[in-house]
Amino acid sequence: MNWNALQNGSDIRGVAMPTEGDSATEVNLTPEVMWRLGLAFVHWLARSLGREATVLTVSVGRDSRVSGPPLMTALMEGLTAGGARVLDCGMASTPAMFMSTVTPGFTCDGAVMLTASHLPSHRNGCKFFTANGGFNREDISELLRLAQRIDPPSAEAPGAIITADFMPVYTARLVERIREGAAHPIHPDQPLRGLRIVLDAGNGAGGFFAGEVLEPLGADTTGSQFLEPDGTFPNHVPNPEHPDAMASLRRAVLEHRADFGIIFDPDVDRAAAVDARGHEINRNRLVALAAAMVLREHPGSTIVTDSITSDGLTDFIEGDLGGVHHRFRRGYRNVINEALRLNAQGQECWLAIETSGHAALKENHFLDDGAYLMAMLLIELARARAEGNDLIDLIAHLREPAESREYRLAVEVADFADYGDRVIDALRIEAAGEPDWAVVPGTHEGVRVACSAPEESGWFLLRLSLHDPVMPLNVESEVSGGVDRITSRLRDFLDRFDGLDGGALRGGEGSGH
């Protein structure tokens, strides 16, 4: 077995169930693999903390995937085989599992969440936590090495598995945060009274937010949909970035005349929203709104984002809000780690956020928590309504592109990383020679080029995917037809590389935003 194939950056991801139409059809995330991962995690924790395995406690939760229960059982048995005590938290969210490591009364030594985020239902995976945060890439690499070579059994007496319902503890904290933040002068315990808020949980683990957060705060949740956990995800792709998912939430908000709509991914570490008029609050808009809230409380702070945010967002953060916009590499652990690095160097940073909906706030342990981000938006919504304003007023001056598109160009050579780097280096040289193109300095991944010709008026970024043999190309323009003009020029350059499949670019096919 190729254990390294299970690594997906700072997570474990694999095929948990056979399916047709998937290029990686071989099931590689089996109960046996999960058992060994559990045993390896106990060894990793004991060594990292300098403690005996038999005194360690690990919490475990899962999302709604069909493969979750048997894989979770195997994982917990591996953990107890290593001597650790296990708290079985059942259906839970990724942020809640981290919080179990820092919440008094629980304070687990480690936590594991079984999820594959928005990936198809036949896939699954794991995210690992300690009180210091989530695993980094090198931690996952070491865990896989341990799992591959570890000699079971490890402990003379296995640890115990104890059923523990941590979600009420987690949700109570969210409810109290909204009450404190909204500080409603008439209904302090129900600051959302009079608001209709639609929740779309995408049949993942986020359905709790309606009954355990919104309703206790006085919200009317009529029109909420897909709250029931169903690991086949029958209604739409459970991804707040996906146009179909956002369209489904938008329809529900407009049909039920709601004041606000919220959508989560299956493990609730990502979220997006829709306002009362059906305007989507995701990607650059979500980043802008989060930045506006943070910079009001922490003027001049740095906002770390991923690399594909727009020029209009930079102007909004730095010109309108007085903050500092720091673009970094894609990947939620990358933006979080960069925020931690900046703070350690004395550069104040209170928000790390990806356009995908991963948002981590300094006040919340730099944990990417979709529910916490939505709690902050609900505070703003309640405040705005009390003052007779709209939440969206906070980003009224955000300049948005006329067109935005992403193309995914397959790299069809064995050493795709090296080939992709050569394409990027060549494009950097090519762009520097164009009179109305300028390579943007300080880009932390790929090459970003500003296109100043009036008929283009935009930018593009070509980078190598973090994990796959793909080169994503993001193109934005502030004029109609600008994206096609930019890609037309790019096509001539990219056609020189036989190992790059530019079919999507030639056909004009890309995902628009």
C-alpha cells in the first residue's frame, strides 16, 4: 500500500468506499488503516507531550459520511490499543473537536475529526488536533511513517471508550458569544428575535446550528433545508464555493423572504451566506465583510488571505478600512501559519481567511471555524437591524470585478511539480516582456500578472495545485470581455507546452464567479 497517497497537505484523505467514475477507485482508507492511524497518533502524542500513553485522552468525532461509523470505530480501537482513553463524540464538527482540547472540563490531549470536507461521499479522511492547533504537513508525514511501521499491539491494557456529548458545550459558547456581541437593548437573550434565518447544512454535520444556536437566540428558521445528516449528500454538492450550492441557498432565502441565509460544508469549518436580497456573501465578499468587522475592532491590522483575492479587495482593505492586505499561498493551514508567523514577528494580524470560506480569527485560537464566522456575521446583522441598517452596508465600497473565471489545466507528465515550476518560470519571463503586463512582486505562489490594457483591465494568476497534477489559472477583469482577451493572449504562450492540457482554456470553459 502507498501510505503517502493518503496525505492531502495537512489532512488525511482517501477512498473509503468503491465507486464508479473515480480515477482513484481503489479503496485505501480501510478500517485496518484507520486502526493503525489511531495507534500511531497515540504514539505521536505521547512522544510530543512527553507523557505516558496511558494517561492521554483523545476525543473523536465525524461528519455524516456513510463510511464514518465503521472507520471511526476502527480509529478508536487503535487509539485504545495504544493505551489512550477515548471520548466518542459521535456526529460533530471539526471546530468542535479542536475546542475539546482547550475547553475546561474536557481539555483532551488530542482530537481527531473524520471528514473529507466537500469531497464526494465515497471519500473520507481525518484531521488531527492538539491544543496548539491542527496538524501541519510535516506532522501528517510523520504520522503516516509511524502508522506504516508501528508494531501492534502497543499497550498491555487498552484504554476505555467513553461516550461524550461535546456539541452542547461548543454550541453554548457560540450562543453566549452572539448574546454578548449583539448586546441587544431590549432582548439581550434573544438578539435575533424578529429575524428569519435560513440554514442549509448540505446534509452534513451542521444541522445543529438551527436548533441549538439560531432558535435559542430567537431566530425564525423557517425555510431551513437539508439539516438531516445524510452522507450521500443527495441534494447538492456540500461546498459553499459551488455555484449549485449557493443557488440552492439563494432560492430558499428569496422563497421564504428570509433576512439571511447560511450554508456550511459537511464538517462546518467553512461557510458562506446570502443576504435578504439574494446577494451571495462568499469569496471576496466574505473576506471583505470579515475584514471590515476585524479592522473596526483592530485598526491597522494585517489581513492574511490566499493568493487569488481580487485587486478590488486590496483597495478596500487598505484604502477604505485602513488595514494591510497580505496575500499568501492557498491552503487553510498556509494562511493560518502565515498569520501566526506575522504575529510572532510583531506584525499584528487578527484574521487569516481563504476565499474558499476558511476563516480563522485570533480571538478564536486561529481556528478555521465556519460556525464562529457566521456567529460574528449574526452579531453584525443584529446590530445593523437595531440601527435600521443592512449588514451589506459594511462592504458597500468594495469594488468587484466584472468577470472572474478559473481554469484548471492538467499537467500530463510524471514529474508534474517540476514541469509546473518550469511553466511558471517561463511565464514570468514572458509577462515581463509584454508592454502592458507587469509581474506582481511578492507573490508567494505561482506568478501573478497585472494587465493594464484598457480592454483587459485585470490580472491573472497561474499556480501549481497543492496536491494534484493541475495548474489552476485564475483570471479577473473589470471590463466586459476582458477575461477572454487575457486568456486569448495566454493561450498562445501555454500552447508551447506539450505536457499541459489547455483544452479548457481553448474551449473557454472555466468556473465563473
